[in-house]
Amino acid sequence: MSCELMTWVKSEISEGVILVRVLNTKSRKFENYWPIPSGTSYNFYVVKGSEGIALIDGIDIRFSDEFFEALESVVNPEDIDYVITQHTEPDHSGTLAEVMNRAPKAILLGTKQALMIGEALADFPLDRAKEVKDGDEVGLGNKTLRFIVAPMIHWPDTMLTYLVEDSILFTCDLFGSHGASERIFYDEDPDTFEFVDYYASILMAYYNMAAKAVAKVKELSPRIIAPSHGALHRSLDEILSMYERWTSWKPSKKALVVVGSQYENTARVAEAAAEGLREAGLETVILDSSDADPDDLLAHTLEASAILVATSTHNGRPFFGITVYMELLKEYRPRNKVAAVLGSFGWGGGGTKAVRQSLESLGIPVLEELAFKGKPKETDLERARELGKRLGEEALKLVS
Ligand code: FEO
């Protein structure tokens, strides 16, 4: 069901287990940086057992009114016995101090790191808090919550919570998605959720820790995966294989061409190189670094086996948008790629060399660096097309 203004939706996903999703259609950016054209959402859960009630996660304090309206439609806060914090970033911890005020008998449960960070960041009342360790359980009568410590997805405080009798795994950011969708499950309308952008921008930097958590989830094989952003999952094969592919950096038959061009000369050689990549058999995406959303740059980088960076030279350095892209790569450190660099310059080069050095310092092999002076001639375009083709052929060797 949903409220009249559709700022939140709720659904009983199993007997006594209620999902509440607050929809954020107001913010243009997540974390004030990542564009969210379809909005985002915050999920929290109320678990009602025969002898106890638990709340799992809060939401961003800016949506406090919606949160308490929705929460109180599900449970009287005075009846809550346990407040569980799986991760204390403010989009999940913001409303919890006020929950504790309104839930006088509740005990706050989280990892040691969650309680420490939450005290500083979200005013957690530590005199009413208890640390949980991996494998600890709390009973709610006919329902049992088991905690699975899974640090660094993507903060040191993170844990998952398994509702044993219902076989539901609450995962907070892990398996999260953007999109202010009213659909509860991913399989109801996959197009209303943005998964890859979410993973690439939020979790990809900690792929190795995410991979460990995914292995635990696979072993547990829950009936439902219930994240704290976006869609829930009841068809586990699809989401688990997607995450296994991403966390292992398994490359696809895809190429990403990132272009930084002031007067279209570099853009023309990039187009020629993209033709070569397509000739080699790679699905090729071209992004203009001036316009591309940073999460799109990361998401396409994640999936690509070939990366071609085309940059003009500006004051002896790469085009500004390309410099930003290089900084993103430094932070997210992609693996299993092969690259090439090309670009046109006017009176002095340097842009392509700096990009090549950046890529090589990240351990990404650069097949070739091609710098052209001035307007590209037909022979330059042909060299770029050839380079694209060779890059594509090298990339296909990475794709099994
Ligand atoms: Fe959705 Fe890392 O918080």
C-alpha cells in the first residue's frame, strides 16, 4: 500500500515483516555528488515477533517527517524492543536518535564500529546500546535475528542481519539500487531501478570486501534479499551472478571511449578509434567527459575490457574532464582492462602523455599513445581506426 502523496510505500514482505520505503524525488544528487535523475529511496524494516519487535535501520534525517509518519503507521515506537543499525552513514542513521527517544524500552544493536561512529555522527545513546558480534542472535519469540559482520561494504561498521525463520537477509547498502520506485521487487519492473550506477559509485572501491560478503550470502541462500536502498530480490541467481561478475572485475565485450575535446579535433580521432573498436567486435560507448555523469563513467569502466581515452591538451595537461576521470580511476582502481590514449594538440602536447602515465601507474596496460598535431588528416583518422581495432583485439583476449 502507499500513502496519499506517494512519499513512502510499505509492504508486508513476509508475515510480520514490513518494508517501508521512503522515496526521495527531491534530491538531484546522492551524497551531493552522484546524479540521481530517477531519484533514490531509503528502506527500513519492522520485524514483529510473538514476543518482541525490531526496527532495522533508519533513514536520512532530512526525511524525518516521512519516516515517523510511515513508522507510526506500522508500529507504536513505544513497543519497539530493538533498534538495529547495520551501517551508520547518515542516510541510514539520521533518524535513529529520535527513534530511541520515542522508544523508551528499546536497545540499540550494532557492531562496535557502528556504535562508535554512530555516537559521533548520529547522537547514538550509548547507555542504551549493545555491541553485537558475528553470529550473535536476538530472539523475538517466533522470530530470530542473526547478525553477520561484513566490514567495509563500504564503511568499517557494516553488518547484515538474517531473519532465520523467514529466510530474509537484510543487507543495507549491499545489493542496493537508486530509483524512487514504488515497485517492491526487482523482478516487478527492473527498469525502475539503477543497480550498476549504485554499485559502481558506492561499493566498487571495496570490491574485495563486497566479494567476501557475496560469498557468504550465496552460502546462506536466503529466500529474500532486502537492502536499505531500492529493490528487494527474490530471484537470487540474477543479482548474485551480477555481483559476482562485478566484484571479480570480469570484463565484457565492451569498450568505453572517454573524450575530452575542445574544438572537435580530438573528438574526430576518438570517433575513428571507436569505429575500429566496433570492427573488432566490441560494443562501444562514447562518453563526453564534459557532460558525462561520474557514476556513468565508473559504471561503463566497470564493465569495459577496453578503455580508450581521447584528450586534447590544455596548458600542457589533459582536458579538465579527463583529469576528473583519471582522479575517479585513482580512487576506484579498476582491474582487468587494456587501454589506449590518443588526442590532438595545437601548439604543444603533453595531455596524452600525462594520461598514459596515470593509467600505467594504476596498473592498466596502455597499448599505444597517439598524439596528433592540429586537425586530423585522413591518415591520422586511419591510424586511430587501426589503433581502435588493435585495442579491441587485445581486449577480447581478456574476455573469457
Ligand atoms: Fe546508503 Fe553507505 O549508506
